[in-house]
Amino acid sequence: MSEKIDISRALKAAITTGKVEFGIDQTEKAIKAGKAQMVILSRNCPSEVLTGNIGVKVHVFEGNNMELGALCGKPFSVSALAVIDKGSSNILTL
């Protein structure tokens, strides 16, 4: 059985030690620029672009955008985020 990584810990590590872009527009820009290593979407992400085949690893977070925002430590909802640099996190193994 593979070890399930803790998404909240991995996300916090990526945010504090790496570079993460928040929001649908920023995430789409990061993908177009070829900078995104991974994309994390909330379960209720409204973006048609990001839910299609974008050529980047996509992880759909179990919760909604409010829960994803809270998990990221943000005072706003987050529907999508792009991991540009994972920093010291193991987020890319999701």
C-alpha cells in the first residue's frame, strides 16, 4: 500500500518554501508560460480550461474553494493554484 501524503502539510511547505500562484487566471498564465509543475483545483473549480487536458499534472482537492483557501492559509477562496516551485515539499508526488 502506498503512503498517502498529507496534502495540507505538502501544500503549506510548497507555499512557504517554494513558489505558488493562486487563482484561476494566474494558474492559466503559469501553464501557458510553461512554469506550472502541478495544478491543484478545488472540487468546485469553475474553469473549463483547467479541467481539460492541460499537459500538467492536476490534483483535484476533495474540498471546495473555501476549504482550499483555508488550507492555504488565505482569507479568501482558492479555486485553483499552480505550483511553480515545490520548494522543500513533496507535493509533486500527489
